[in-house]
Amino acid sequence: MGKDSSISENMAQLRVRFLTDTKEYRVTDVPFAVPMKLGRKGLSEVVNHLLGAEEQIAFDFTINDLLVRASLRKFILDHQRGS
């Protein structure tokens, strides 16, 4: 993999929305872009920032009812469906 390829991979983004039924953790449901290199910890940091949380909370994230435990990039690659 060349240098240009890894740069574009590090810059790749995905549009996401953070949805929950728990009122105290609700943030805007407007989609916005996050780096695809983020995993659970990075996504939790984004949500904590949006909440203005003083203490960091570790959240769980799902896509199509599957827990995200790797980077978004790896999750999507591992769960791609045939077109």
C-alpha cells in the first residue's frame, strides 16, 4: 500500500447519527461525518463531547443491531452485503 493510499484511508469519513432511547444521553439526530478509523472509544469521545460531559462515559454502538467493536472501517468491511 502506497503512502497516498494510507493518507486517503486515514481521511475517509462516514456520516453517522447517534440515536438512543435514554433521554439523558440524547444528542442531535442530524447526521454528521466522523473518521472511519474511529471505534467504540473514539465514538464515545464524540458523544461525550456533544453532551458536554465532564466525566467520560463509555457507550456501546450498534449498526443494524450489531455491536461495533472495531473501527467503523473494519466493521463495514466485515459486514458488507452483496449487491
